[in-house]
Amino acid sequence: MNLPVNYAPVAGGSRCCIRLGDLNFIEDVIQRFPFSREAVIAIDREGHREIHCFSHLFARSMGLSGAMLERGVRRGDVVLIMFGSRIEWVVAMLACFRMGAVALPVSPQLTRADLAWRIADSGAVLAIGEDDCMAELPEGIPYIDLGDIKWIFDEDRDQPTPARSADLGPDDPSVIVFTSGSTARPKGVVHSQRYLFGQSLQAEHWLGAKPGDLVWCTATPGWSKSSRNAFIAPWLRGAKALLVDQRFDPESRLETAREQGVNVLCQAPSEYRMLARRTDLAPTPSIHRMVSAGEALNTEVIDAFRSATGLSIADGYGQTETGSVTGMRPDDEPSERAGSMGRPLPGIETRIVEHELQIKVTTSPTFFSRYLDGSRFDGEWWPTGDLVEEDADGFLYHQGRNDDMITSSGYRIGPAEVESALLGHPDVAEAAAIAAPDPERGSVVKAVVVLRSGTPGPELVRELQQHCRDVTAPYKYPRIVEFAYELPKTSSGKIKRSELRSRQD
């Protein structure tokens, strides 16, 4: 795969050339910053705030690499990392990058069964994580918990000799991320070293961080967006990262952003929706950029944020296998392209075949190497399985997954269209549209709705159906409406429409 030269920032936001020959994230990124430069601001579950400079991260990742080496970890070995959004997660990732081990970050919410087959699939030789997470490990796998890490970070104790900084090639493995499993069992996706440095493309042209900015990507570890945007992409732009190890609270989310002086806010669509519907939005003067990715963000939420804060939310698109592919760029105006997931990022080639978005593999700097089972994609165009429409100016609009499309009386209906219409009703907090079998039409649209107000019943069903007829094509309205307390979702916040479909089988 022929890729262009990549760039990373150095002191003062200037840029230096990093060619994809021998490389190491520690040497090529971390050591290019002044060691006194702030890298991460971390807020723990009790609200304590701590600033970590690059010198802290460098020293601690060296120390942890020595402990990993002492426990038998070698270059190419897989290390499972299981933390919330805390500094130890960053240090563990950096220790892997230093010695050429392969980082496998996973959600701390995984069950014992989830962990067992991830470890079996990946061949992980060591786990590093919080104490209660380590208690869920299957027998036989060694681990380093927080007590061990505290000892490792104690400079007054004798420490193991750190692992040497490995000279790595662009095709050497760096990170394993499991897919969200929205339609099937999650698959382990192996990304190479080029994936780390290739994040500079989306960091500049979608995330939009500037040198000196504070970036808050709220995605928890284990999700592909956190692996690239929690700290890697900010650093590649000369920015610093905010980590907050606390559960999502709509009432405090934007207040935290104001208190910390966040400049770039990267959230899941569901978080933006809940903020728009459960809080009184107000300007956050420090924020100059808000971005979202994971699934289509409805225009009503974008309009609500623009009206209340003066900023639009820049939507983007990517997959675990591909990394970021499209996005509303910093010089685009999202309000003029309501509902768009933007254009392909510079240099990335896409095409639409029978409504499906496809990506030219050789143009993506973050395309995956292989799956854990050894299978690879050897074709020229990657079929995303996502259906899109393109306007005259090249902006793309997500219509749903291939397997999520609803065909009713010959009409093809994207669930996102129906869901967006429903979310425009003041009583609706969340909605999912799926196909329901029908003897005459083949299928009809069925909506599963979570209410924020109102009383479930026939009267509200009729009101929601009429609302959909008023705001979208009449044939798209849901002929069946059910109410639920919550919608099934993946760990990354995507609605599991396949699970909703299976419940009616």
C-alpha cells in the first residue's frame, strides 16, 4: 500500500515530517514535545483533577514496559488493557507502543464470558487493568492491577529495566479493536503502526483541533473512536486531552466542559441527543468545535445546538476496519448540509455502487491489516454495507445499513429517515425503525419509541404517525408503533436494530 508522508506536531505547533519507515510512536510523537508540555488533564471518579505532562507519560510508560518485559511480554505479543477513562489506560497503551507489543483496549463493562473469548481469540499474554476488572479474568492469564501499577510508579523503589524502544515498520501490528457487534458477534480488527500516524488526516480535517487546544473525546476505552481520538489525534495536532472517568450525566456534561475550558468536544450522537432533550443548552465560550460520529445525527439536535450555542455539530463517518472516512470539515458549515456526514477526507476515494458506500483501500491511511482469525481484505474497494446518498456537491447522507433497509410495497426506506422524523416530536427521546413482516406489503415500518414525556397509548401512536406524515414522505410513516423503556445498544452507543428485529421473529 503506497501512502503519503505523515506529519506530527512538535513544540509550538510546528510540524515535522515522519516517513513511514522505521518508526515508534514514543520517539516520533511523545519525545518531540517539550517534556514540560501538558499532555493530559485527568479527572477521576471522585472529581480530583490532575495534570500530566509528557515527561510523566514518558517515564511511567518506560517503567510499565519494564514490568511487562519482566512478566514475559515481547514484541508482537498482545496485551489486554481494561480501564475506564483514566491515565493508567494511556500509560499502558504507550508502554505497548514503546516495546512493540499489541494493545488490546477493552471496555471495563465486559463480562467474564466476553473477556474469555477475546483473550482466546487474541492470544493475549498479559492483562493490565483495574482491580475489579481483573477479578473477571479467566484463570491462567497473568495481570497487572492498580496496586502493581502504584508500585511500578513509585520512584523510591527499585524498578525493572525498561524495554527498549522498538524500531517498527508501518505494517507491524499496533492495536486490536473489536467491532461493536451490532449485527453479529464482535470481530477483532488488527491495525498496523500506520494506523496511529494516519490519524493525522482526520485530526486535521474533521476533529479540527488546533495547537494548544483541550480536546475531550468522551468515548470510553474499547471503542474505536476512543482509541484514535481520546489522545492520539489531539497530540498529532499539538493539542492536549481531557479524560473524565465518570458516568455520563447530562446535567453536568457541558458544565464540566466549561469548567475545564474544553475547545473541541467529541461525543456520541446519543449523548448529543440526551443533552438537547434533557438540559437547557447554553453557550460554552471555550468550545469552537463539536463533532459526532457513530451513527447519523438527526437535524433537530444539530439545530437545537446551533440555536442555543451558536455552533453546529460536525458529523463524520468511519468503521472499526477503516478508521475515519468522511466528515464535515472545519471550513464547512454543517447547518447548510443538515444531516450530512460530510465529504470523503482529502485523498480518500469513495464510490457508491447500488446505493452502498465503498472505499478505495489504497487511499485510506488507517485501513485495517487483518482480522484476528487471519482473514484479510484483498480487494480494491471495501464494501461498507452502509447505504448513502450524495448531493451535487459531493456531501454524503447516511440512509442506513444494507441489512437495516426496509422495503415496503416496492419503496426502499432508510431507518434513519423515519427515526429523524420521530425525534422531531417533543415527546420522543429515542426511536428505532425496523421492518415488520406484512402479508400485503412484504414489510411495513415499525417504530420502537422511548418517550421523554406523554402517555403511551393509541392516541399518541396516531399523533406520532401523523407527525411523520407531515415531515417526511407519507409512505415512510410507521404503521406499527411500540413503546419501550430503553433501546438495546452496543457498547459504542449504536442501536441494535438486529436485536429488535429478532424479538419479533
